[in-house]
Amino acid sequence: MTLFFHELRRDRVRLLVWTAVIAGMLLISILIYPQMTAQMNEMGDLFSEMGGFSAAFNMDKVNFGEFNGYFAVECGNVLGLGGAFFAALLGVTALAKEERERTAEFLLTHPISRSHVVSRKLLAILAEILLLNLVVAAAAVGAALAIGQTIDAALFAKVFFAYFLLQVEIACVMFGLSAFLRGNGIGIALGAAFVLYFMNILANLTDKAEPLRYLTPFAYADGTLIVSSGEIALKYLLPGLAFTAIGVALAFFQYNRKDIRA
């Protein structure tokens, strides 16, 4: 497990920064809820009547004046998009950075197989995503309790679990792509995360874009839909699990046959 812990140490600053930013933004959003409650009902009515804008973010599916509805929207904006960017960056740099930083020769001269390298890097990515989500969830629940809100534990768990799966899917797809890259793929990763986010917005706006829901993890990891229905949409989750498995399989396949530049 030496390589696993080495990867965690290597990414510790990035993990701390992203965790602090995402947890901090969600914490602030929840803590200011009591100051906004007097205007929430009016805001909820306003958002529900804003047509395309409301539909794009599913704000017409929840009562923005209630805490669960407010939380679903804020969590989606902060943890959904922020977590997607973080996961994409983790995945796309995991394997490519060894060639970019000229450390591949040192790493692969050790008595370990390439599959061992891939598996330990993948485990490190999953551990970092899990740590980020645990801290963010703890901060969100603590903030909700601090302002006197009753927590629906099962509903909160489903929301956070969905966003965790979203981040795992994006990270694994980018991880597979990382095995094909030699240089910096950060732009690709951030662009891909944003495109997936936009695909869900487009699908919310028109039924003609419904097939896009099967391609983007934001379809099943949509806090507003989970809060309104009480469930994670399985028909969108299953394709996401398939994309996750494909990304991991591509990483092992390509990295084991790749001509790695030292």
C-alpha cells in the first residue's frame, strides 16, 4: 500500500483546498437560511414561475421556501458542480502525471506491475473523493442542526450518496482517459465536467434532449429530483455505473500496453 499512501500525500494540498472550499460554501449557504426564511415563500413562488430558468435547474420540482428544497438546490450547485470538477481533475491527472513530471521511470523500475500502479492510484482517487464527501456531509448536517433544522437522515444520505457516485463516475471516466494522455489534461477534464452539467440542463429544458440523461451523471445526481421523489433514478444510474466500469477497464488495458515515456 506504499503507492496508495504516496498518492494521498501527493494530493493532500489539493484535497484540503477543494474540501475546504466546497464545505465552506455549503456551510455558509445553510447558515444564512434563517435570515432568508422571511422571503423564502415569495422567492419560491417567483422561481416556480420563471419558466425555462426554473425548469433548467428543476426549481419548479421543490418548494424553495422549505429547508429540504433549499438544501437540494444549494447542494446541487455547490457539491454537484464543485465535486465534479474536483473528481475530473483527480482522474485526468492520475496516470498522465508520471510522464508529465518525468517520474515514470523511477516508479516502474520498482518490483511492481503496471496493474498494481493503476489499482493503487484508483484506490487513492476513491479514498480522496470519499474523504471530501464525508467532510462536506458532516459540515452540512452540523450547520443544519446548528440553525435548528430537523434532518431527514435517509433523504440526506441519498442526496450525498448520489453526488458521491457522480464524482466516482466522472473520476473513473477521466482516469481511463488519463491512460491515453501524456501531457496536461486539466482543460479536458474541466470542460468535460461542465459539458455533462450542461447536458442535464438541456435535458431539463426540452423533452427532445431526454436521451442526454442517460449520458450524464447529473441526471441521477440531481438533489431537487431526489428530494421531490425520495429516490435516486435507477434508469439513469445504471448507465452511469456502466460508464464507470468502462473507464476503469480502459485504464488497465491502455496503461498495461502503453509505451511510457520516461
